[in-house]
Amino acid sequence: AELGRDLTRAIENEELFLQYQPKVHLRRQEITSVEALVRWTHPTRGLVLPSDFIPIAEESRDIVALTLWTIRRSIQDQKILAEQGHDLRIFINIAGVLLADERFVRRACALVENSGAQLGFEITETSVIRDPESAIANLKVFAAIGIVIAIDDYGAGLSSLAYLKQLPARELKIDKLFVTQLTSSNRDPLIVRSTIDLAHALEMEVVAEGVETQAAMALLSVMGCDMIQGFLISRPINIDALIHFLDEGK
Ligand code: G
Ligand code: G
Ligand code: NA
Ligand code: MN
């Protein structure tokens, strides 16, 4: 509750910041997008991670202001990256409660449309379950203005093939639960391979999250996985470090 009170102020006081984690396209051998992850420098607690405040923000409705802030900052940072010669799509995590919030949807669309920025929204399937009809309708609104929809944490939550069939998603992110032990497990590679095939059959590109080793990357490449994200490539990093990282890879 205390952290919740502080959060309202934190958004106004610029205590939040974004880090970016690159996704590498395996066949193209290049970074085509990044995921924005919010962090909070709390005046007394120091660095607070999203797992500690996103659930609070969802309860208190601060999630609306927080996410609009994240979208605005991502739009600004995308311009900075483009000026440095790096055209990347920035993906933002969108909490499930927001998919049924018409006011949020209107405000988010206005921000994105006015900026012309290339954004993506990451949503979990579990977040669609609350109110599938409005979630799917609103995701179609986002997709119609050029926002790429990615299904996040696939396989870890309440996955339903009925939703997979209806969501206007272009990317499917396999949860790191199946990836971090990919080369030492019997079942994980079977699950990952069949998920890749399923996503491709539905004309989605596949991102493997939590790639930590060369061996996992090599296996994912053989399996036809399109993109990888994980500590092997980079941890989430500040915009300046990201620019440096991208310049080095040129
Ligand atoms: O690195 P990391 O601890 O940042 O991510 C933890 C979790 O926090 C992830 O599940 C991620 O989706 C979530 N998260 C990070 N930034 C945001 C954000 O801006 N909005 C929402 N809703 N979730 C976020
Ligand atoms: O739920 P979401 O996928 O948005 O959360 C991303 C989380 O995964 C962040 O906390 C991020 O720091 C973490 N993460 C990113 N890459 C790796 C990785 O290679 N290994 C592990 N263990 N965690 C990772
Ligand atoms: Na995510
Ligand atoms: Mn994820």
C-alpha cells in the first residue's frame, strides 16, 4: 500500500525509467526490435523491479498513467534511435486490465497515431480471458493502426487454442520456462518445436525468450525459430547502452 501511494508520485516525478532488451532475428542476423521494460528508482528503496509494483499499479489503476508514460517515452526513444540510424520497433508490455479499458485504448491510439512510431504491444493470453470479446476487439483496433501484437509468455499461463485462433497477433513469444533448459531437458525441445510449427502454420513469427547459451541458440535456429531474446544477446539496458550495443554490431 505504501509503495502504491509512492507510485502515483513517481510517475509525476520522473522516477521511472525504461530499459530495452534486444530481439535478434536469426536468419537476418540483425536486431529488428526491442522490448521496453519499466524500472523505478525509489527515493529510499532504490531500484524497484516491475514484479513488485505492476500488480499494485493494476489494482490502483495507476497502470493507466504508467503505461501511457511508457508509450510516450518509447515513442521519444524510438526517434532518438532512428536519428542514430537504428530503425527498431519498440514492444511495450500491456497489462490485461487495459485491454477492456476503452479510455486507455483511445488515448494509446491517439499517442501512437500522432507520432507515427513503430510500436508493438506484448500481451499475455491470460489477460484476454477476463473479457475476451472486448480484448480481441481492442487488439484489432491496435493492429489496424500498425501496432504489432505479440503474445507474451506463451505456454506458461492459461493458454487456449481458441484464443490463439482469434487474436490478431503477428508474433508469438515462447515463455523462458521452456527455453532456459532447452538443451538439457527431454520434453522442452519437443514442446518448443511443436509450438514453432503451430505458430508458423498460423502465420506468426516466433520469439524464444530466455536464451542464455550458444547451444540453445543453435538448436532454436535448426528448429526454424525466427527470433531470440535473452541474456546471451543482452540483458535489458538503458537507451545509451543500447545505442552503443547497436553501433558495435554494425
Ligand atoms: O526484467 P523484468 O523484471 O523487467 O520483467 C518483469 C515483468 O514485468 C515482465 O513480466 C514484464 O512483462 C513486466 N513489465 C515490465 N515493464 C512493464 C510495463 O511497462 N508494463 C507492464 N504491464 N508490465 C511490465
Ligand atoms: O514476462 P516478460 O517476458 O515480459 O518478462 C521478461 C523477464 O525475463 C524480465 O524480467 C527479464 O529480465 C527476464 N529475462 C530476459 N532474458 C532472460 C534470460 O535470458 N534468462 C532469464 N532467466 N531471464 C531473462
Ligand atoms: Na514481455
Ligand atoms: Mn515474456
